[in-house]
Amino acid sequence: MDEHGFSAGLKAGVSIAIGYFPIALTFGLLAKTTGLSLIEATAMSVFVFAGAAQYISLSLIAAGVSPVVIVVNTFVVNIRHFLMTAALNEKMQPDAIWKKALYAFGITDESFSVLATQSGGRLKTSFAAGVIIISYGSWVVFTAIGHLIGANLPQFLQASMGIALYAMFVGLLVPSMRGNRKVVSLAAIAGIINSLFYFTGWLSTGWAILVSTLVSAIFIEYISPRARKA
């Protein structure tokens, strides 16, 4: 049996598929309560396949933000994938560009971690395909199941699920803030700037989130260190 073949990749990706189960299920449910159809919610998971970006998109859709702003926000949230795939390319065996493009689409934080921590030299494309196919399949399937579950909830529960989207963002943010001053500063600055835009009406919701994120990141990573050195 090939230790780094397709079947080995499937086995390595099982833990990711299991981990995606509750997150994708919740996304499908929230997509239903946001107003997306089963086809729309599933298509988002099929073509986007990016958890954080998809959740953010739901909040922007609920706020009536234009599609262009949603796409730009998604790009900013996922821009880290340029670095992840570039780093992973050094660990993968040489292969056709179209094959690299296919598995690059399926790279997430979780699949990157699994692939990047494999030992034993360069990895085969078939191993990466196994990891990505099982995790991708889990995300798409459980998105659809979550939507179907949401469709069968009483209407008053569907309406109340809107708050769960914001609760999830808080749940994702708080653990990363513990003991990390940079993350706390990043979140605080972005929150202050976004609140300023919100209460003054200078920018719409989507652009306010985008500008707040960029300004906060630039300040923390570039301006603040230079100020301390000066």
C-alpha cells in the first residue's frame, strides 16, 4: 500500500471531514434562515469552500450588501491562501499545472495543516487529492443537510437563528484573543473603526467591514511596530 497515495490521503482527511460536520451543518441551517435556497447554499459551499468567508457572506447578504462588496470582502478574508499554497507547493511533488490548480482550490486552514505536517519527503498529488476530496465532500454534503434541517424548523425558530450567526463569530474570536495582545488590539481597532462608520453613516455595511479590517491589519502589522521603534 502506498503510504502517500490517494487512499492514505482519504484516511488522513477523515479527521477534517468529521470536524467539518457541525460547522457545515450550522452554515446550512443559517443559510436557510438568511433566505438562501437549498441550491444557493449548497452552490456557495461547492464554489467557495471557505468557512469564514461563507459565514461573513451570510451576514452581508442579510444586511443587503451588494454582490461586488461581498466578493471583495471574501477576497480579503481568503488572501492568506496565496501564502499557504505557495508554501505547500514547495512540499508537493512536481506535477501538471492544472492538477496543482485543482488541489489548490481545496486548500483550507485544516487541509493545509494536515499536508504541511506530513513527513517522508515530497507529497504526491494523489495524497493531496484524497485529503481534499473527503473534506470537501463533507463540507458540501453537510451544508445541504443543515439547510434541509433548517427548512423543517418552525418559523419562529428560523427567525431566532439569526442571532446564532453573530454568536458564532464571537465564539471564533474570543478563544484566539486569550493571551494574544495583537489579536485583542486588532479586534478592538477594527471594532472602533467599524462603529465609527456605522454611526456616522460614512460607509455602507460591507465597505465599512472591509475598510475596518484593512486599516486595523495595516496599523497592527506596519504602523504600530515602526512607531515603537521610533
